[in-house]
Amino acid sequence: MMESWSEPEFTVRGRGRMGVMGSVGTWLGVIFAVLGIIGEAIDATIGFEPIFWLVLAVVSLLFGLVCWLGWVFGMYLHVMETKGKKE
């Protein structure tokens, strides 16, 4: 995995696994929240109870946040390593 961080093109065009999983978690959280809101608005059960959809949304958004923070930390380490090699 470390070899993927060694090329500067990776930081520009690629997000890596953590960035992709952050996107998936964020979009799933938005979809779950919309399903929960719609289910509550029409007072119906869409597969699950509306509160369960909202709990799924919170868990999914937290997962996405953790993935994005891992990606940001990896980018930070890459920048510090690149800066250290230039000096």
C-alpha cells in the first residue's frame, strides 16, 4: 500500500480506498436519511421503520467521516514526506 503513496499523481487524481469508501458512506447516509424522512412524512414503512433509516444514516455518515479522516491523514503524511525529501 505504501508504494501507492509514493507517486505525486496519486494525490492529484486518485483518492485511494479510503476516499472511495468515504464517498460511499456519505452517499449511503444521504440516501438512508432521505428514506427515513420520506417514510416519516407519509407515515408508512418503507422496508424498515423511519427511525431505523435515520439510525442507519447516522451510522453510515459516521463511517464516511472516519474514512475521510483516514484519507486526509494519509494525504498529510504524504505531503510531509514529500516536503521532507525536498529539503
